[in-house]
Amino acid sequence: MNRSLASLAATLVAAAALFGASPSTASVFHAFEVSNVPWGDVLNVRKWPASYSQKQAAYPNGTVLSLTGRCKGGMNLDDIAHLPQWKQRQMLRYAWCEVYHDPRNDGGYTTGWVYMKYMTRY
């Protein structure tokens, strides 16, 4: 197991313990890939779900990110997982969803928000 994956696993276990979540009640992370960002540009991760919010990090096409499942407007990725891929893309196209990432690449994971128009299920 590489170092960053081991660090992520340890962080997730610690977060579950901190919030008193057992494995049966813990939320599942969803893997999505940054895609459809124009050439030479990046996808910004924001502190809050708005284009004017503070930038936390930026990722190029091909970067795989973990989403928590929570999206703005009360939508949850777990609730739409059973739908066909085309329907999920349609529902998420203009949504902001929460991502769990390491903006400084130092093991300091935090949550932020991405605009789903530039994400596809991995």
C-alpha cells in the first residue's frame, strides 16, 4: 500500500472513530475523475459550493477524487447510485458536490466542493 493511500485509510478510520460511526453506518466514498475541463485549465475545489468561494486546490483532467456523497440541494450520491449512468450525469450536471481531498499533499485531508459538470464516475 503506498504512503498516501495508507494515510487516507488511517484518516478515514480516525474520522469514523471521532464521529462514532461504525462500519455499518459510515458513508461510502464515491470515486470520480476530473474530466471535460478545457485544455490547459484545471478544476477548482472550493471551500463552499459557489464559484466565488475561496479556492482550496486545483486538479487537471484525469485526477481521481473521493466524493463524500453529499451534494448541494439535499441530493446524495447514494440515493442515485441505482440509476443508469446517463441519468446520474443528467442529475449531477449542474450540481455542487462535496469532495474529500488533500490540497497541500501533506496528509491534511479536508472537505471542499466541486462543480460536477467537470466530473465523471471513475
